[in-house]
Amino acid sequence: MKYSVKVLFMTLTLLIGSNFVLAKKVIKVGHGASESYHMHKAWLKFSDVLKDLSNGNIVVEIFPNGQVGGDRELIESVQSGIIDMTSPSSDILAGWDTVYSITGLPFIFEDRASALRVLNGDLGKALLENAVNLELVGLGWMENGVRQITNNKRAIRTPDDLKGVKIRTMQVAAHIELFKLMGANPTPMSFNEVYSALQQGVIDGQENPLGHIYQSRFYEVQNFLTMSEHVYTTHIVLANPDFYANFTDEEKSWIDQALKQAVDYQQDLVTKEEDADLAAIEKAGLTITRLTIDERKAFQQISLPLIDQFRQKIDKKWFELLDKK
Ligand code: TK8
């Protein structure tokens, strides 16, 4: 009797133990940005909210800083299920489907507000749904931001000033083309190689939103910043389809709620941080070049053939959605 009680007790312990382990679902998230970047903070918020909503049964593990790969590898790792979720710059998906070039075309949005309107509208929705064709689930948008050029050669005020400047771009055909049109020497590479490439002089410059220029400390190895506002980038939140299918409807609604809160929180941060980032970069000693409307138009003018080229490449239904803005 004594023996069987003990066995019963052990069996119960094991059952409860394994149930406990089974009940927990872990979401492994990888991304390429630094831990002080607002997109990382958005993931932390996502994790907190999801933990609360699920009573601690859904746990989010975040691997920042490109620890588990740069944007391209992160997408592949989510497709193959090595990690569960990621938030690369959406333009990188153009390597699979050209339609993802559309939001990152130069000067395609008037300003940040209109970019956000489009992403939260029909075009954004259609782009998220389209991810299913790439073996991915598109769940939402986490902002990246308006891109500005930094470099070590000279102050860039006209497209001509970019002649011969070796500038890192994302691994995005439209951006490589754009900088070729401007006479620069575009060098695509993963985000996490940029700092040391700048430091070692492998490249002269790069282009990114102010948040990255500050949080990834590019200002330590750059002398000039031009407020070119040439491209708007957004991070797309992606999940592995099989992994996502394992969640119940209730859990999926928690994921949606957590993501919404994370994005709202991030929006708040972005608005608050932009001015402070610029001030900090200026204080670090960079020469800041602010373009007049006409000067910015000169950059825009040069990029027009690129827009035409992509209007040919991408089905017009996508541009109709874009023009609904
Ligand atoms: C972070 C990148 C980064 C992007 C880039 O992984 O590569 O320049 O702006 O935000 O997605």
C-alpha cells in the first residue's frame, strides 16, 4: 500500500510537471536592431503584455542585435522554423517578391504620417496577407523610420556630392539602383556589419533612420549627416505558419492585442526620440546638412526613372492601393 501511494504520488508529480511544461508556449523572436532601439523595446512590451494575457503560459524569448542572423537570414530562419518570429525591414522581402519594394521606393510617401496611414490601410493589409505566398504569416508593422544619409567624405547637399562615395545599403535592389543613379558606389551588406565596415573604412557611409544612427553609434565613426529623407522603411512582423497554427483562436487574439499595444508604445517612443536623437548626433560633432525643399527635389528628380521602372515590374493593382493614400 505504502509503495503504491508513492508510485501514485510520483506519477502525479510527473503528470503535473509535464503538463506544466506542455502548457508553456515559447515564442523565439530574432531581430537585427540594438537593444536600445525602439523596435526592440516594442518586442519587450509584446512579451510583457502576452505574458499577462496568457497568465504566464506564453513566453517570448528575444534574440536582438543580429545574434541569430541579419534580416535576410532571419526571414529564412522563420520560414524554416529555426526561430518563430522576426521583424526585418520589409524591403528585404523584395528578394522573394518584388512587390515588397513598393513601400521603400524613394520619395514615395509625402511624410511619415502618410506612410503610416498607408501601412495601416489597404496596402498594408494586402502586403501582410501576401506573406503567405512566401511561407510566412504577416502579423503587423513595427516602424523603422525615415532614412538619412551619413558619410565621412563630405557634406552631401546635392546628388553630385555622392559621386564615388561608397555607401552601404540594405540588400534591396531598389536601393542599390537608387544610389547608383545618384553616382554613389552602393555596397549592400547586413546591418550588423555596418559599424565595423565604417570604422575600418571599407565603406564611407550608410543610410538609416536617426534612431539607428544614434542607438547603433554610427555617429562615432561618421562625420556628416544629411537629412535627405529619401526612403521610408518599416519593419514587418512575421511568424512561421506551422508555429502560428499551433495557437488557439484565443491565443491568437492575445498575440494581436499584445502586438497592438507594442506598436502603440513604439509609436510613442519614435515621436519622442527623433528630436533628441538628432540633437545627440549633432552634439557628438557631426556636421548636419538640412536640405531646402528645392535641394531635396533634386534628389527626388534623379530617382524618378527608378519609380517608372518599378511601376513596370510590380502589378498595377499594388500601385492603385498605394495611390489610395
Ligand atoms: C535591423 C535592420 C535595420 C535596417 C537596415 O535589422 O538594415 O539598415 O534599417 O533596421 O532592419
